[in-house]
Amino acid sequence: MTTMAQEPAVATSEIRRHELAAFLRSRRERITPEQVGLPRGARRRTPGLRREEVAHLSAVGVTWYTWLEQARDIHVSVQVLDALARTLMLDKSERAHLFQLGGAVDPTPAAHCEGVSDSVRMTLDQLDPLPACVQNSRYDILAYNRTYARLFCDLDAIPPEDRNSILLAHTNPDWRSAIVHLDETMRLMAAKLRASMAGHLSEPAWKMLVKRLQTESPEFRENWERYEVVANRTKTKEFRNPYVGRLTVCHTDLWLGPEHGARLVTYTPEDEETRERLEKLHMMFSGAGTG
């Protein structure tokens, strides 16, 4: 039996479900099939996307998604909310609204950015023209300097929730083309992620990242099933930069806070030619912003 104390909470939950249903419908109806790579078809009468199309693109069941738009009392995980936010092309404010209506906390780096103090940001700036960034143990890129912003692609143009070095190496064409030994790098990344994840197996943000990688990258799925593990280590790497050409650098991790796994990632030149090219890259974008 529902008590009087429970009634306000039940009513609030029901209102939130109806708001969520209405919000999803409105966002679905504003997106054209062409925006998500689907054919329009001559007989389409539905404004925007159909429910089954949103369900398919978000890798959820059609019936389940229909219940969601019908304001049924069902549990919505952060992984599903993240998938829906990407399918419906929500901006930062809309994404935050979706998670609030879903009664969940957004675990992506776009929602919060731990471990990056003003002094660390100043250090990043002082390291220019050496590319440097701050990453957490999940490989989210939390902050970066001017040279790093153009090392692989225009990182400023990437949405904050997608700024993850493993995700970008598997899904972003520009980032992938910049890595000389891509197959070896992807296998190593999967092994490093599995090693890092051992202490975070039940955390939603980690499960969400792995699920997304498995959905969007066949190379990741194959490497993930190898169950290989590798610890972080200093390593020489080669990149193809679209502005200055080939770069040979030494990758080094400097740990900032073991409780969060935050680390300062730096790339130092292995030869004089790379040093000159990094300086040139830095000067080319000296007026650009940084993360």
C-alpha cells in the first residue's frame, strides 16, 4: 500500500517520466533521416526519425524505447542515456537535461573535470611547443595545450564527451590517420584499458565506454576479446601530422593524483627535425584556444 509520505515521491517520479517522454519525442522529431545517414523514402510521413530508428541507432530494443516514450515506469541506465544523447545529437545543455530527467548522473568528462587545477593548466601552457595533455585512468582527455590540440586533429572541434584517446583512435578518421602504427596501437590500447579497468569494473562510466567501443569498432571488439593486459610505459611513437609531416616522439606519463588516476601525458621530440616541426605546429596555431 502506498503511504501518504510516499505519494509525493511517486507523483514526482511520474511527472519526470512524462517530461522525459515528451523531451525524447521532441528531440526525435527534429532530426532528419539524412542527418544520421538513413534514406528518407518516398512514403515517410513521420516528422524526423521513427521510434524504431532511434532504438536501432542507440542499440536498444524497439519495445523498450516505445515504453520510454510512453512514460512507462522502467529503469534507464546511464549507458542508454548516453546512447540516446548521441543518437539525438543533444548539445551540452540538452544532455544535462536528459540525465536529470532520467534521474542519473552523467559520468562523462563533459559533466565534471576532476584533477585539473590552475597550476596544472599553467604547466600545460608552459610545455608548449611540446604536446601535452591531462588524462584520467579511463583515457578521457581532461585538458590539453595548444600543440596537442592540433597533434592528431582539431581537438577543440570534438565534443567534450568524445574527447577520449582510445575512442578517437578507434572512431575518428583524422585521429586514426595520424597514427603511423595504427593496428599495433589499437591492440595496445585495448590491453591498457583492460588493465586500468580492473579497479573500476562496476563503475557506469567505464562500462559505458567499453560498450560504446564494442558497438562502434570491430577492431576494438576483436582486441578486447584477447584479454591482454599491459601496464603504462614510456614508448617511442610516430605520428603523421597534416600540417608539419612525420613526427617521432617519446611518450611519457607523469602521475598527478593516484586517487583519480590523473596523469600528465607528454610527447618529447626524438630528433631535431621533430623538434623543429613541433615548434612550427605551435606557431601555426598560436592564437587558437585550448582545452
